Amino acid sequence: MRFHRPKTTRSQIAVIPMIDILFVLLVFFIVSTAFKKPRDVLRIELPTVREIPSDTVADTRSTIVLDAVGNVTLDSLAVPEGLLQSYLAAYQKQNPGRKLELEADKNIPLERLLKVWDALTKAGIPIKDVPARIKVSK
């Protein structure tokens, strides 16, 4: 017995209408795109500190120096290991209005720098008031 089987046709994708749609989208994006215009570059030369006349004298700061070996000096006074906090507390009592500045060598370990910041905090000196400079050895 033969059963009727409908013929199976392969499904086809209509490519021509897709090409038309893509062409319309391409034209739309080309027309609606705003291309960047080259902008003029304005060269600005900022004045340096030496070029600005000033009547006021900048405040002098005392320096905490960390050398490459890890030795700490406070205003050319060598500080023994572990006594920086007490030296800073005594320094603050002797010079109440004087500000500090940290000068560290590039090659010191981060742990040593964190110990100095910890000593500053324990001595009651905010870290944000102590600017840090890193010395690059040449």
C-alpha cells in the first residue's frame, strides 16, 4: 500500500530582499553620521615658579629623608630604628607650627614607607599635610 507523501521542499532564504534592506541601512548610517572635524590646537605655555613675581615667602618645611638603605633622618638628625614616632612627637612640641615634608628614595621598600606614615599618624600628624617627594637616583 502506498501512502501519499507530500513533496518536501528545501527552505530557502530570500537573499535579494536582505541585500536591499542592508543597502538602505548602509545609506542611512552614511547620511546620519556626523564626522569629526579637526579642531585647532591651542598651545599653552604655563609660567614656572621663577617667572611669577611674589612678595610672600613660601613656608619652609622640615624634611624626613628615607635613603635607599632605609635610614631615616629628620632635619639632618639621624633617627634610630623604631624611634621615629617619639622623635616626631618631640619635634612637634618644639616646633608647633612647622610643617613636614617626606623625601623618599625610589628604591626603598613600600613596607618602610608605610612604617614612616604609621609613625606620622601615631604622632598626631595627618599624612595629607605631609607631601612626599620620590628621589630618582641617576
